Amino acid sequence: AIPPQAWLATFTRRWHANPDMCQTIDPVSGHSARMGVLALKLWPDASRDLLVACLCHDLGEHMTGDVARPAKRDPELSAALERLEGAALTDMGMSYDLTPADQRRLKYLDHPDAYLWVQHHAPQILNRAAWQQALAWLEREWVEMHP
């Protein structure tokens, strides 16, 4: 049987801690599905494990919320969030194991989805330094992953 917690976790709301984006409604389920679509378009040979991770990677946020990236720069907080979210995934039976290459792909996929979400919902903020840095990172990372 499907654990109801896993299904319910898909309704966890993203962007709630971001003052520029908190008015948008972006449940984890939409983000996860878009990441899966991006994975299939960017890597037509995407592994099943990567697609599973796209679907499940943020389900643990039902325990912590979508903590803003600046807060995650604190190593202790970041480690605590990783433990809590990982334990929640395990409790739901939704954990996954990725190769280093797929870990890098998963991390990458998170970023264009965020950038494209902002481009669609608040394009006026993309000229800010943080979003310009995010775009530069996306471009650099893509080139490094495709030598």
C-alpha cells in the first residue's frame, strides 16, 4: 500500500520563505514533475534512479518546510535539515541511492526549475545579483558536465 504520508507530502508548498515568490503556489509535486521532464529532455538516457530521485527528493520537506537557500549556508542547519528530510524519506519508504553523476544531475535539475519558475512568475527580479549568479552557475555547471 502507498503510505498516505508520501502522497500528502507532495502538497508541501515551495517558496513560502521567499518574500518575492511566496505569493506563488508551487507544490513539491509540480516541482518534482518538472524536474523529471527536464531530466528526460536534458538526458534522454536518464537512469530510473535519477527519475525516482526527481520525484522524491523534496518529499522530506513536509517535516521542515522549504527552507530558503541563504539559511542553508549554515553548515549545522544544513546538516540537520538533511538528516530530518532523509529520515522522513526513509520513514515514507521513498529513499533512493544515486551514483555521483546522478547526484550532480539532480542538484543541477533543481536550479533550472527554480530559475524557470521565477522567469514565469516574477521575471522582473531576474536582474538581481543572486539570480544573475544563479544563471551563471547553471551555464558553468552545464559546460562542466558536458566537456
